[in-house]
Amino acid sequence: MMNDALIVLGAYLVGSVSFAVIVSRMYALPDPHSYGSGNPGATNVLRTGHKGAAVLTLIGDTGKGVVAVLLARALSGEAGAYGLVVPLAALAAFVGHLFPVFHGFRGGKGVATAAGVLLALNLWLGLGTLATWLVMAVFFRISSLAALVAALFAPFLSFGLFGLRPVTFCMLPIAALLFLRHKANIARLLAGSEPRIGEKKNDAQAEQRVAQRAENTDTQTERAKQ
């Protein structure tokens, strides 16, 4: 039991390694918490204009999810998604990315790390979720919408593959936390101002449009009352 707890704790610590911060220091870039969205992830690092740093961040955040789960599988002897410790380790690695102990518990949104842990848990679970993201991204060209739909789909896919096993229950908090981390994106989606893939629109402009739309709605409501 103690070994299982240590495996889960180790997965959390692996997830707590912020590659956005590490890569930014490697390339003498600003701290990703200090600009753009303040999110230490590949998308925010890309705002510096350094595509190589953004790619390395994406690979690192995805890779640490894979490594955490594979280590848990090796140390626990469980067969991936069919046990208890490995799914818990996957969840712990994801939580580590969101709330990293090494970086003041200020982490990223978790999309890349979630992809990594799902792929390592079960290839079909990971590929099915990634395929959902890809289809949504191609048709709607909105990265956040694709991520949210994929997050919503993952627990259902897990249930279809494994039934009511621990892995399916672990998918639920992962999906919920992804939605919580995308609150600002959801607000912009509802306002119709979320940037599409390939558009160069910063957060300040998007938030300004949201505020303007809200103001226009309030004005129309006041006029209707008069």
C-alpha cells in the first residue's frame, strides 16, 4: 500500500515539472507566467515567436505524462488501464501539471499532459481522444473547443473500452479540471470571440470584444425596457 502511494506521489512530482519554464530558461525567454495568458504551456510560449521553444514545450508536457504512467506501470506491475494504481498515477501526473509543487502551484491547462497520460494508459483511448480533437480542430478551427469536446468524449470512450473500471472514474476529474482551466476560453466561445487556429489575436483583444458584446447586450436590454 505504501509503495502504491509512493508511485502516485512520484507521478505527481513528474507532472509538476514545467517544461514551459525550463525551455524558456534554456532559450533566455521571459517566464511564461509573466506574459500573454500567463499559462505555462506551449501556446503561450509560442507568443514569444520562438516556434522551437513551443514545440519542445509541447513534447515535454506530453512526454512527462507518458513517462509518469509508464513508470507507474513498471513499478506497480499493473497492465495499464486495467489496474488501480496506474490510473491514479495518470490522474496525479495531470494534477501535477495543473498545480506544480515546484512552481508555486501555478500550472498550465493540461491538454498536452492529458494526451500523454491517455496514450500511455491505453493506445486506443489516447488515439480515440486525439482523433476527436483533430476532427473538431479541422472542422471548427478552434483549439480550445476541440480540447473541450475531446475532454468530454474521453470518459465515454473509456467506459466503452473498459466499463466501470478505475480508469473511467479517473477520466471524470481530468475532464472536469480541463473545463475549469478553460473558463476564459468558454466565455469567449459563448461570446463568439474565441480566436481560431492561425489567427493572431491576443487575449486582451479577445477580452475587449467580450466586454463590448456584453455592453451592447446591456444597452439593448435597457432600450427594450424604455
